[in-house]
Amino acid sequence: MNTLPSADGRPDAAGHAPKIAILIPCFNEEVAFGKVIRDFRAQVPDAAIYVYDNNSTDNTVAIAAAAGAICRRESLQRKGNVIRRMFADADVYVLLNRVSRYARKNSGKK
């Protein structure tokens, strides 16, 4: 019998833990990106963190790579194209939207 892994990260009946991917679409997010990736790495250390760049013109990709993210590029502009590209890498997904809003919320600033 083929069972799905538990949503809470516990192994399934066959002892397989789910593969978790944190998916972050981005466009010119260099200001907050390193912290966001480090925060997720601390909270979900076994997750693969994927950054899907949509033609950033700043240092977003370099910062993400330096923080340990797996960087992918989507050349077709618009978020919908990035989202379509994202869902092929894991069993469990955490999709982050608005990196700068997340960083502000967790920095104590409004």
C-alpha cells in the first residue's frame, strides 16, 4: 500500500519522512532575502529552500545562493509563470509571498 507522508513531518508507515521544500518567488528582493532564508533554515533545517527568480536586476540571486538557497530562474515575467514553474520539487510545499512583508513582521518594525 502506498501511503502519503504525514503533513506534520513524521515518517509514513514505511518510515519515509516527507521531502519538504520552501518555495520563494522573487523579484528584486536583495534587502530582505538573506535573513528570510536564514530564518527558514533555522526553523525547518531539513527543508530544501528554492528561490525562483523572475529576472531580478539587483543581487537577489547572489544573496540567496550565498545563504544556501537553490536558485532557479523563470524568464517569463509575471508571478503566475513563476508559480507554474515551482511545483515540481517536493512532497510538501511552503509558499512564501511578499518577502519584504515577512521580514518586516519578524524584525519588530511595522
